[in-house]
Amino acid sequence: MATTSVKHYPLYIGGETVDTDGSFEIVNPATEEVVATTAKGEVEHLEAAVKAARAAFESGVWSRKDPAERAQVLQAIAARLGEQVGELAELETLQNGATLRQTNGFHVGMAVGHFAYFAEVAGSYSFETPQPTTVYPTLSQSVLRKEAIGVCGGIIPWNFPLLLAVWKLGPALAAGNSIVIKPDEKTPLTVLEFARIAEECGLPAGVLSIVTGEGETVGARLAAHPDVDKIAFTGSTAVGREVMKLASDNVKRVTLELGGKSPVVILDDADIDTAVDAALFGCWMYSGQACESGTRLLLPDALHDEFVAKMVERAKTLKVGDTMDFDTDLGPVASAEQKERILGYIEKGKAEGATVAFGGGVPQGPEFERGFWIEPTIFTDVTNDMTIAQEEIFGPVLSVIRYSDVDDAVRIANDTIYGLAAAVWTSDNERGLEVAGRLRAGTVWINDAHMVNCALPFGGYKQSGLGRELGPDALDAYLEVKNVHLDLSGRRDRRVYDLLLSTPAEKKA
């Protein structure tokens, strides 16, 4: 059960807070201090949440509410989130180790903007579209209706808990569904705060439930649950495969946003100074713990040495340390498990012949004796068949790969099981567009990085996922399409029933 020294967060099920016998400790990755505890949900709590979601959906308290009314509630939630950005950003920093500057501007700040976007879409989306009158085979007219699927499930990772929850909550609620969210047990605090805010802003009980539990049990049951109609998952490709298998039992809709090994192709005419900053930002933002991070830097032979030298000098200016200090550039990684995993990859890179040009270990100093710290690291002499170039490290590790010409760069960039994002740097826009057209990725930035626009779809090719999130069509993944056919022919003799009924019906006397 909860201790008295830190705040305890219960589950949120069917409009009620629910405590449990077990609990999770939420640890600050920078200090290893316990900053909060949360109730530990089990499968029985997930069952109660799904039951409440189904009851709320069938009641029509949200699903049959006029879209404009739903939009008003969502807009109120967005406004309240905006008012509490500071508090939510601090909470996010304490639980996942991102710097306060990043949680304000990206983790939480972007989440607020994205939810506001879906609140707007909720009121403008065309849920019903009349179709042209047809005369063959009979005179008729149809109306296409887009209706809420029913009960949705969202499984959220630890790296951007509020933002990635919003990517599920926004379209699901805008479409009229009920939804059950399972946040990662290490970082559930801002998602639980969202539930409190949503309730205060008028979201009906049962429409949203939050169950913090272990992925192997609670998450697996949510993915497999026969009364869940759609599952949306963000996380590793390996777990995504399992979610897809579990969801197949009742053929539920699936959206998967999975891993990445994004290439950054520097062309020989790029602005080197800007591209150097972009390469570090693209890989090391949030210590490389973003699925679309640009972790493979492809440099032409002619620029390689100059670019690497400038990048190493620029890397020396970055401040690693106190996450609550707005001047800090990089914080720790999220957990002890992450730290050991990343250090293992660094050792693997060395063993396979890559050269550590910068970093490569744990930062030294008394402030780093506790917490999960990794030096931002640059490897050179990397070939694309090395483990560090093929597997998703999910840490601040940048692999520099040489290429000979543009065809070689495109080949290397596409030589991966992933296809989430990519970037091209050039001073020639036409050239950049040509290379972008050859890269197999769901998003290609030209002269930019990490620019995720809520009005545009986001997702990946190949094993980086299934479906798209964000954009004006994001609601479609949370809606069923119904064709309502209205006969206008009237009389029996104007219909085509004689295709079966060859004998004319007898007229009544």
C-alpha cells in the first residue's frame, strides 16, 4: 500500500478512484528517489474498466451525444490542460527524466496542442454524408454514416506518456467511443491527472478509465479482450507483434506505432553548421528515447571528417545534469534497465569495430552517482550491418556511416526493417524532394527533425507500425462506416424481386 511521504495515485475506473492491495513506486530517473506511488491494477480491474466502458457506450451518454456537444467538453479539457502545463511538465520530468525545458515545450506542451486539435476536429468532422441518388438497379439514395466503434483500448509507453495517450484519447473521444488506457507502470502520473481533469470538465463516468498495471498481464488482457473493439499501441516492434496476435482473436481493429532506426542523409551541399545542430537534436533529444530519433547519420566521404569534427566540438557544449534546471540540455535515461541496455549496445559497437568519437560511458561527478545516466555518444567507422546500426538502441547513441554517392546513401537508409522517419539535409530543395521520394519512411523531414504536426498523419512503413495517428483522418481508425440505403422506387413492380420470384404474385380480390 501507499506510504505517507509521497502522493499516492489510485486507478480511475468508471468515474471512481479505485485503490488496490498492491502499488508501484514511481522513481525519479535523475535521483532514484520515489516521487509518488500508484495503485497496481490487475486483470480484475481491467475487466471492471472494460465493463464500465461498454455500459457507458451502450447508454449513449457520450456515443450518441451531438458532436458539437462532445467538442465543447473536449475543448474544456484542452483549456484546462493548457492552464496546468507547468504542473504537468514538472510531473512528467519527475517520472520520466526528461529535462523541464523539454517537457514544457514538447512532452506536455505538444500534448496540449494536439488534444486541442482533436477537440476542434470533433466539431467539424463529417459523421454523415448524403450520397447521390441512383436509378439502377432501382431508384434509391444512401447516406454514409461514420459511427463510433465502441470500446477502445490504448497501451501507452513510458517515454511520452501524456502525448502518446492524447494520440489515442483525442480521436477516440472525438468519435464518440469509450476508452480504457493502460499507461506504463513507470510513468502513469500525467495520464492519471488527465483523467481527473476530464472528469472535472464533464466527461461522463465510464467513458474513460485508467488502469495502471503490468504489460504482461493487464496490457495483454486489454489487447485480447473480446469486448474491446479496437486497440492502439505504441511501443517496441517486438511487443507490437504480440499485441497484433492477441488482438486477432476477436479481429479487433489495430493501430501500431512501433520502433525506428531513422536515417539522416546529409547531402554534400548541406549547410554544415545547421546540420550539425540538427544531427544532435535529432538523435539526442530526450536522450535518444524517441521512436523516430535520427540515430543513423549518413555522411558523404567529402564532408565526413569536417562534419564529425564540428559535431564533436558542438557536443562538448551540451549540459548534462539537473533535469529541473532550464539550462540543462540532457537528462538521464528512464530506468536502470534502460541504462544497462544502452551500455550493452555501446560495448557491442566497440566489439564490432566502431570507434567512440565522443562519450561512450557514464558521466563522472558526484551528481551522477545516483540516477540512470549515460553520456551522449557518437560512433564513427560504423557500417550498416553492425548491431548498433540495425537495432533500436533507444538511447543517446549516434552512429555515423559513410556513403559514396546518393544511390549508396539511399540504399543504406532503406536497409533496415524499420521505416518510421527519415531526414535529408541539402541547400537544394528540389534535390531534397527527389531523395525524400526514394526513402521508405512514413515521415521524411527535409532540413528539419522531430517536427510532428498534429494536422498530418504520423506512422511508419515496414515493421515500424500499422496505420497512422494524427491528421484529419485520424478519427477514421476509431469509426465504423455504415451505408444506410433508402429505397425510393415505392411500388413492388419497380423492384428487382423477380430475379428470385419468377411467378407474379396473385392480386387480392
